[in-house]
Amino acid sequence: MRSNSVLVTGGAGYIGSHVVLELLANGYRPVVLDDLSTGVRAAVPANVPFHVGAVGNSLLLKEIIVRHEVSAIMHFAGSIIVPESVENPLKYYENNTLSTLQLIRAALDAGVNHFIFSSTAAVYGVPASSPVDEDAPTQPINPYGSSKLMSEQMLYDTAAANSSFRPVVLRYFNVAGADPDGRTGQQGPNTTHLIRTAIEVALGLQSALRIFGVDYPTRDGTCERDYIHVTDLAAAHVAALRYLEAGGAAATLNCGYGRGHTVLEVVTSLEEILGRKLPTARAPRRAGDPPSLVSKADRICERLVWSPKHAELSEIIATALQWQIKISNGEKMPSA
């Protein structure tokens, strides 16, 4: 019998740290591997085993898996900024694709057969129709999406060659919000996430919110995205692990709510919470941004024992705002 120890790569990052909390709440023993290039050590509870290092380090992976008797892997570590991937594609193929290869190899060598992969809706590129389901063509338009799609293919090819190896690929749409109890949230420099950037503008940390493109074929001309609360996403990872433990087959699942909000709708929602207008400025379109990306999210609800609890845009924004106020005031994250 294996333990209930779960290796969480990138566990000090935004999504990974929320998943660590969710694993603890459900009786699992997370073990974190993070190189701290973007993650924050304080985002992980002090009682969780923590290793600083790269996912591509095969010797370190073997040591961690053996020492902690790892029974499952959740893989979050990687680079995620779309414009940067266009400017520096090799960074993304190295950090995302090659590191995933090393992690898959380490899992096979150690007999770890449950593997949950952090993927992205960017693999769809510009979908022909919206909402987009998991069977839609995968035609990424930026190296970030391509690097993730290559990783997905490696997982499925590995599963085809090894019948006991069963991955779940979770394709995230736009992740936002923060832990409702204020234990962790999004932080670190150089964010490109709309909601966090808008909140930084609201708090005076940036002068104005740049709106990249106002001539897209959407209802108000700005990009439309399907925002999912990070706590709901964390719960989906635990549900995916339980699905695999119960004998579930390899699966690819969209992670979203099946409805989209435009940039201007996000701005309006934040303004309603604040009770005042937000300074904005028009800017040219960014490279690699599709006009609309909304999930068809029926499959995840059918396959997993999972249903969203924080799906309202106002709650997503409010929890993100509370978190940003907290860290802007210099408050320390709790260690529990």
C-alpha cells in the first residue's frame, strides 16, 4: 500500500499553494518542490515538507519521491506569461516541456501512476466556436500553449505505453481570486492577470489599467474570458486525485464555469465593489491573445465529484481585493 503523500511541484506558487491547503484539508500529505523563482516560501504551511530545486533535476526528484513515499504527483511548476512566451519561446519549452518529461520519467521509474497536470485553455488557440469543449481542435497560437500541448501529448503517449500510468489533464481557463480565509493568494512581480492588475490600479500601485484592444469581435470590443476561482480549481485537483484513486481512466477536463466576462465587465464589477471609477487607458492588442475563450465545462462535473462554490465574478474579485490589501499592508501570511 502506498502512502497518501502527494508531490506538488510549484507548490509555493499561486495555484499550487491553494492546492496544498486543499490537500491538507482532505487528509493528504503534500510535499512541495519549488525553485522559488516565482513562488513564495511563506505561501506553504511550515509543517509541509519543502524542497527547493528544479523539476528538471532527476536526482532530486528520485530522492523526494522515495523519501516521502510519494503516491501521486500534481505538476504546477512552469512559466505562464503568454507575451513572454512569444518573446522568449525557448524558456517555455525548457521550463514547461522538458521539465515535464523529466517528471514523467521519474514517476515511471518510481511506479507513481497518478499524475495530475496543470494545463491551459491556451492549447485551443482561437476556437472556431464558443464555448469550447475538450474535443475541439488544439491549435495554440503562442509558445506557452504549444509547450503545454506537447506536455499533454507526452502524458498520453506514456499512458498508452504503460497501462498502469493514468494522467488527468486539467485545462485551466482564467484563474483568479484568493483563498477566502486569507491564507494565500497571487503575489510576486510582473503579473499580467487582469483582475490582479485592475486591483493594483485601484490601490494606487499602478497609475491606470491598460485595456489591450477594444476592437475584438465581442459584445463590447474587449477580450472575453471564463474566470474560475482558484479555490474551486484547487478542489477540482483533489477531486481528480480521488477519481484516479477510484480507478478512473486518463482524462482531459476543462476547468471553468462555462460563462465569460469581458475586460470591461470585470472593470465594472470592481468599480461596483469600490464605489468609484477605475482609471483606464486604451492600448494596442497583445500578441497571442484570442478574442474569446470560454469553456464548455460539463465534462468535469460529470467525471469528478466536483461543483463550483465560488462562481460569482463579484466574489472572485472581492477575495482577490482582500488579499491584495492584506499584502499591500505588509501583513504576514499565516503559517497554518
